[in-house]
Amino acid sequence: MSIFKCSSQKEIASCGEHKRQRTQCAPIKSTELKSLSVYFYIQPGVYDNIFDRGYDVKLEPAGDDKFSLSCNNHAATVGTDVAKELQNLIKKHNLESLNGLYDVTAGLPAEFQPSYFRAKYASGEELRYTINNFPRDPFGIELFRYVRDVLIANGDSAFIVPDEFRQIDRMKLDYSEGDGILYIYDEMKMLDGTFKLSREVYDSTSNEGFSDKAVPIPAGYKEGLTDLVEKLGIVWTANRQYEDNKNVDGNYPYCHIYATNAKGGITFFGTYSRDEMNDEIRSIIRQIREYMDRPFKKK
């Protein structure tokens, strides 16, 4: 059964002047993207919310297998590899299932105002839709992150994170694989006013908990943690759910991760439990935990 369903209904009466119609819905056969125009509003909440706003992304032909890629009037000339990667994102997020859809509710706040998507292909086919924006839409966040990285790689500094927002000053991690063991990593303020790293471990099978002795923060530890976090991309994939670990005992997969920057603002945070602890998140958290374990290993 095809996932592409059309409706001849042109409007659905709903509170807030909700209008919905669909004019086309055939899947796109071509994979050669020729141009792209997207508007969306994101609130990833990362780096003290400095990227929370609307973005206008465009990909336009620039001759000789070249394209102009722009985001809010910051542009770079790129090759076909970028067009292919943008098409991969379209496929990954199954945007074809929205083809021809107009689904908008009037009067919503700015972050929920319409998101526009228009893609043209070498075959002449078009993929287009207009829908209520969702500020934590995974496609919008991933699209911005990719375009930002491309522009930075091409010398545009507009979307570079200032060091005072980028540098992690403190990270707290509560984590369990669901094997009955709960780990809690944090920093502890000592009587002399200095800070040390702390690690607590609770074993629900024996109903015992123990704390490692607080250890000094190694030179370069926080800089290395910052670089690792950015490399793994957890900043952008953290779901920002609030921590609720009242009943967390390590008997099911769970993770709460929270990081603040050198200015005391929030770099990112996310809470994952049960089904939310997918393979990607598990892999990312394991690597972060391995790094946070190093200062506690006996030499």
C-alpha cells in the first residue's frame, strides 16, 4: 500500500482558521536535485539559544556543476556533493509524504507560522508543501546544522559559535544501560571553594550504592569534552525534555545529560528513557561516558 494518499477535501473547518488541501501527491522519481528553497523556524535551544530563529535556505544552480548555497543571505559556491547530501536529507526524513500538502492554522506564534518547502529536480518534477512549522522538527534542525557546517567550511564565519558559548564548563550525566547499574557524573564543590569531578554508582540488584572519591579535574579535560561533544553531535540531537528521574533505579535504559557553558548558560540538555534510548543515542552516550571515566581510572 502506498504511503502517498491524496484527498479531494479542500478545507477542514477547525478553530483558528485551519485550512488543509492537497493538490498533488505522486512520489518523486528523480534523485537529481536542481534547486531548493526552504523556510523554517527552529528552536534547538543549543549554545544559549543563539540559533533559535527563522532560516531561509536556498540551493540554486551556478553553472558548470556548481551551486550557490545560502542561508539568510550568507552564501557559498558548492559542488554536486552538497546537492546530493541535501537530497539524502529529503529522503531520510521522508518529505515526499508531504508532497502537495497545504496545512496551515492562522494566528499561531512566530515559531509555528508556516514552513515552506520547494524542491525542483532534473526531471522537471517538483516537491512542495506548506505546513505549520514545528520549532524542534528534526529535519529543520538537521538541515540547518548541515548548511551551517558547509558555510563555515567555505570560510563564512556568520554561524560560528563564540567560545564563551561553546566551551563546556560543567556536564552532568545520569546513565544506565538497563542492567541494574545507575551512574551519576557531576562536579563537586570542595570546602576550599575548588571543584572536583565526582562519580556515583548505584547497583539495584544488591541495593547498594557507592561514590568514588572526588578527583581533580585534569588539565585540558573540559576542552577535550567540548570537542568530543561537538564531534558526536549530541548538542544538536538532545531532545531537551526535562529531567524526571524520581523512579530511576537502573532497571531500564535511561539517560539525562546536561551541560552548561563558561558563561553559566545552558549549552544543551536531553532526557532519554526506554524506547528513546536508540542505537545512535546509546553510542554517543557510551563514548561520552568513557571519556568522563578516564580521570577515575587507577594509574
